[in-house]
Amino acid sequence: MNDIIKNTVLWIVIAVVLMSVFNNFGSRTNQKNSVISYSQFIDAVKAGQVQSVTLDDKDGIRGELQGGNTFSSHAPKDPHLVDDLLANGVEIKARSAEDDSMLMQMFISWFPMILLIGVWIFFMRQMQGGGKGNPMNFGKSKAKVLDEGQIKVTFADVAGCDEAKEEVEEMVDFLRDPTKYQKLGAKIPRGALLVGPPGTGKTLLARAIAGEAKVPFFAISGSDFVEMFVGVGASRVRDMFEQAKKSAPCIIFIDEIDAVGRQRGAGLGGGNDEREQTLNQLLVEMDGFEDNEGVIVIAATNRPDILDSALLRPGRFDRQVTVSLPDVKGREKILGVHMGKVPADKDIEIQYIAQGTPGFSGADLANLVNEAALYAARMNKRVVGMFDLEKAKDKIIMGAEKRSMVMDVKEKKMTAYHEAGHAIVGKLVPEHDPVYKVSIMPRGRALGVTMFLPEKDQYSASKQKLDSMISSLYGGRIAEEQIFGWEQVSTGASNDIERATELARNMVTKWGLSRRLGPLAYSEEEGEVFLGRSVTQHKTVADETSHIIDEEIRQVIDKNYERAENILKENEDILHAMSDALMKYETIDKNQIEDLMARKPVRDPSGWDEKTVIKQTVVTVTKDENTKD
């Protein structure tokens, strides 16, 4: 409040000064004023039109006519001027030109400099102090302080990361009742590092810790410490911890700490003095000579591999809390939290949406619910239904439909065979994820999409599954060649070839799935130069070994390419039927694909209502799972 009052008084003073200057300039311009020659002035005096004049010692003349208008002129050292004025009854006044204009001249001479200084102060305050404090307040902390009453987030608002919540609950308990731990000589961890992929809820979990503990919460980003001036970041770290000590017990939350905590000496061009000084100060404040009792530092990052080792040692960040992608139960809980914020249909079965969204983070699921609500609103619905959630899921996974994009019949037909090739091979090779939907509607950057969805969360893959994935990736290109001939093969398989080659290379060089090369790692780690490690640490592979690696990769590709080719030759009738179905419906789902693979007539989805579509899809998924078990 004091800063607000000071700023208000400062701007009031500036406004008063400016108003006085402008009034001084405009005091003589309010009336109609004109400049006339001396001869015109003498003629007006003799005609009795001049009421009064004011003479100064620089021969300047200012006067007022009978009608009230003012004028100004200049006298050429006329010795008879006063006599002529008296003879015609003109009132004469005399003044010194310097006495009346000294203040105005001072303002005129200093005003540009004052204006420039004021503008400079304003911009410096905005850039360095955020508009508060004095203008030279470079080293003050930019942390946003949230009091205990301002934080409404609790652990009930955080779903899908139960293990992470359990790890931080003792911090909350310590902040509530530290004596229980101090009696046994236990010390609360100085800091906790929340590690996980983007969108998994690291920041939300930190806010929930502060909300449960009912303590002040200092929130700042790692990039807020680093400035172009050396020493500013370190000063801000000191100021932030000084404020935190006054408010202890409290929590300091540093988001994206890798911006300031990156390994020192990183990069080929030497270290960054400002960033490294900031990191050094942070290391000292977290565990130096001074005791920071009651101040807990929580940081979040999705790049723990690039953090400085001194930052991760016990006594600073004592523990790393992994906030991973949620499993199916976690996704179900997260969807329940977000579905509670929108008007939802009572027939929605969240567990099936959770089963169909493997790999989704908490942010992805929040976006899914929001997209469903937007779709329902566009359709003028009053509640969000299961069909809306399915449409939103398709949009997020496969991309938005490009209905305005028009393809000619030949290109559309080739796309239909391409996608049908992916689906048939993926359906018939072992251990492949089930085919969920096939579409030749352009989405995103793709002309068509074949969507596979796993039946459950998967954390590893077997060699057989990887081989099957390579085979299905080549299914589209093989179908084009088989139907249209070698000369008509399109560039649509470029991404498929890239992904298949990467899989095969990883199988040979990373995952030890080549009998000839054995369980050895031949791949070079990415990012070492970026992390500042020596370039010479890169692994070198002999020319003979590189040749063997290329031969093994080619063998993996050829084997799976041949398998996909045989599958499509044996099922060419299904390939034609699926292509025709895609040309007719543009998108076919799991049930229609089952009909095609069984060589049955394809059911027509046009007569189904939304709930029937969803229910049939759900029942099919359940049957597949039971059959597999």
C-alpha cells in the first residue's frame, strides 16, 4: 500500500508541474492575439483603436485593442512613441522582459530533459521492478507471494498421482506440526524436486501442498532470476530467501528450475557468468552457513538430466518426486475431477474414456473435456455426452478434420488403399495394438489416418511387438504398389519409412535385439554437446561395426516388409473391400473393420444414434479384453 501511495503522489506532482507549464504557455494564447507591424500599430494609435499597451526594455510592445483583442509588435527605437501614445489617450504600462519570463524560460530550457528523465524512469521501473518500488530496484525478488487464504487448491483437486502425493504429505504434516518431528531429531527435507513430463500436474501439486499446509507460498519461475546484468539474479535469490525467512514456515516454488539450475560450464562457448552466479547463490541459500529453518523449496522440471549435480545432492533437494503420466485408474480420477466442472450426461461412462486415452497427461485430459464441451456447445446441446467426448478424443489424437480440403478421386482412392493396408497388416500380425478407427478424411498434415489404441497401459515392448509395428508401418506403401504398380507409388509413406527405420535402428543399436551384434549399445547419446560435456566423450564405432549395423537394420526391415507383403497378397479381397468402404463412409470404426476382416457385409453406421455407436464400441472392447485374458 505504501508503494501505491508513493507512486500516486509522484504522478500528481508531475501532473501539477506539467499543468503549470502548459498554463504558462497558454495564458497569453487564450485570447485572440495577432502580430502587427509597427506602422500598423501607429495607424491604430492615431485612429484611437488602441486601449492600452505594455512596453518592455527590449522594445517589445504588447497591447489591447478597443474590442478586447490583443496584439504584439516591436518598436524601432522611436523617441516619439510615448508622446504619440499620450496624445491619443492610450494607457501605458512598462515592465522588464526578463522579470516576467525567467520562470517560463527555465521551464522551456529544462522541460525536454525532465521529460526524458521521466520516460527513462518509467521504462526502467516497468522492466526491472514490475512497476513497483523505486526505479533502481534491480535486485529485488520477482516472486509472487500468495498468503494462506489466497490458495484454494488442496490434494482433493489433484488426481492421478497418488504416489507423488504420498511423498509430499509429510512435508505438509511438518509445516502443520513441526514439533512432532523435532522431538525425534528428524529434519524435514530442505527441498523437493518434482520431476515429470509436461502437463502431469507438477505446479498444481506444489500449490496443493501450500493449500493443505496453510502457509505462505512464494512462486517464481527460473527465468525470472536471470537478467543481462551480472549479479542481479544472485541478488534476487538473496532477497527472496530473506523475505521467506520472515514468513517462515513457508514454501518457495521455483517453476522450470532448469532455466537457472543447468549444469555449470555447459556449452562449447564457456559458461554464462550471470546464470552461474545465480545458481551459486541458490546453492548457498539452500544449504550454506545460514540456517533456513521452516523454508521448504519445491522446484519443478521436465529435464532433470541437465541440472547441476550440486543442486541435487542431499541437503538441498533431498528427494526427487516423480510425477509420471497417469495410468488408467489415474486417468479415470482426473476425468472425474474435470467432468465435475461441466454439465455432463448421466450416461457417461468415464472408465471407457480412460481406457481409450493411454499416454494422456492431466493437461491432455483437461483439454479433452474442454474440447467435448466446445463441441457440445456448437451442436446446441445442454449437456456433454459420451459422443462429444469421443469426437474430442478423435480430434486430439488424429487431428482436426479438414472438410474444406478436396482430393480428386484417384488420390482419394490411393489414400483409401494406403490406410487399408496399414489396418489389415496391423490386424493380422501378432501382439499389435488393436485397430480403433481408419479414416481418409484429411486431418492435420495427413491425408488419412489409421488409429491404433492399446487395450491397456504398456510400459515395455517385446521384439515381436516391435517387428509387428514395422510390418504395419510398411502396409500402406505395399498396398499402393500392389494395386497401382511400382511407378505409381506415392510419397505418402515418407513418415512411415522414417518411423520404421528408427524402430529398426533402435532395436539393433540400443535395445540389444540383434543376435549378431549382441546386447551392446552402439548408439550415441544425444545432447552431450549441449550439456557442456566433452565432445570426445561421444562413442566412436568402427567402420566394420557400422557396416554390420547397417546390414542388421536392413535385415530387420526386409523381413518385416516381406511379411507385410505376403499378408496383403493373401488378403487382397479384404483390401479391396476395405478401400470401397472407406470411399463410401470416409471413416470406419472398430465394428466395421471386424466385419471386413470376417469377410461379412459392412454394417451401415448411418442408422445408428450416438448412444448405440458408443455402446457397441464399448461392448466390443470389453469382449476383446475378456478373450485375451
